[in-house]
Amino acid sequence: MTVGFSTRALVLRARPLGESDVLAWLLTKEYGTIRAVAKGGRTSRKRFRGALEPFALLDASLENGRGELLRLSETTLLDPHLGLAMDLARLEAATRLLRLLLRGASEESCGNALFEAASSAVSRLAEPGQTAVRAVELWARLAVLRAFGLEVSLERCVGCGANVPTQRKVFFHPVRGGVVCTPCGGGPLLLRAEAASLFVESSHRCVDIAAAQDLDTDHRALDDFEQWHVVRRGKDGQTGA
Ligand SMILES: [Zn+2]
């Protein structure tokens, strides 16, 4: 029996399947990430016009087929986010974000939060504007990790839970998941005061401007955090892609 349903979705990845079909990875608003086959997706330009490309935001109609894979029966393209193609830095940042989503999102990570974080980040990156791309990316990474259930502890020591004073340099421990005060042993990365406050601010909102040095520091800290909490977790048997 065929059961149909509709959902808003962001295309994370798409690849040809056979002569005429397309296999698409979608982050959906209600169902976490799903994989679906668009029958005739390579040939029927009319039905799927522009909708089977990474970064596309769409309304998707899906059906449960006979096999395990869902079938994408119809799409309405809402926003292809073409602005990303105009600027290499924006495209690269958005691509890294999709990679994180493919690695960390699962069918269980449903709920609106992840979809909202990811789709608003992609739209923001696609908008030409004054905002520093790496600053948008920092805010987006923190929001996506939080939606995965991986809150990076930036205001409280992961050891004792004490508030970490702002405007001061602080140790960061990627494996323990955030900042660590000196009595609790510190950590392998020392964030200078400006990098620490940028980190905290970016966990609440997207900042407009930040020093490249501090953005680099915070992104490096998150690279290590993700390596431990997303990539390894994926390798330990979750649904990493
Ligand atoms: Zn502590």
C-alpha cells in the first residue's frame, strides 16, 4: 500500500541513480534526514525543475514505496539559494555545513530545531550582505550542534559547572565538550579573551563583525569538538553518511 505525506525539506545531497533517477538526501522539517528516490529525476526536468540540487529548499511530496527507500513524487522549489554560487567563500561555508548535517543528523534527530537552524543558516549564507561569512558559519555550527543535542559548553566549566568569567582567556577541551577552568585541569586549547567572548556571543546570535584570528580559533576548537562528538560517534555505529 502506498502512503503519501508532504514535508518541507532542504536538499543535502543528490546523486544520479541508474539511467534516469536521482537519489536525494533530505533534511526534513518533521522527519529528520531521509533518503528518497526521484523516479525520472534526471530526465523529467519539468517535475523536479531545480529542486534536486544541494541547498535547495522545497516542499516535497513523498510516498512509501515497496522497498526501504522513500519515493519523491513531487517537489515545489521554494528557494534554490543561488546566491551561494556567486561567492566561493559562501559556497564553501554552506558545503561544510551540509557535510556536518550529513554526518550528524539522523532520523531520530527530528523536530523543528535542526531544520530551522540549517535552513536559516543556508539562507543567510546565500544572502549577499555585510555579514562576515565565517561569523555566520560559527553561529550556524553552534546552532546545528545544539539541535543534534550536542551543546558546546561555553559559559560554564564542563568540570565543576562554575560560570566562566567573561572577558578573560579560557581553556577549551574538545573531548570534554567545552571550556574548563584551571582548577578542573584546563584544556589543550587556550582561547584568548576576544575569541572566548565571540564564541559565547555566537552561541546566542549571529555576530556582524569579528576578527579573523578569533574566528579561526573558534572554528578550530569546533573542528576538534566535532571530530570527537560527531565523526567518532558516527563511526561507532550511528547513521553517519
Ligand atoms: Zn571547573
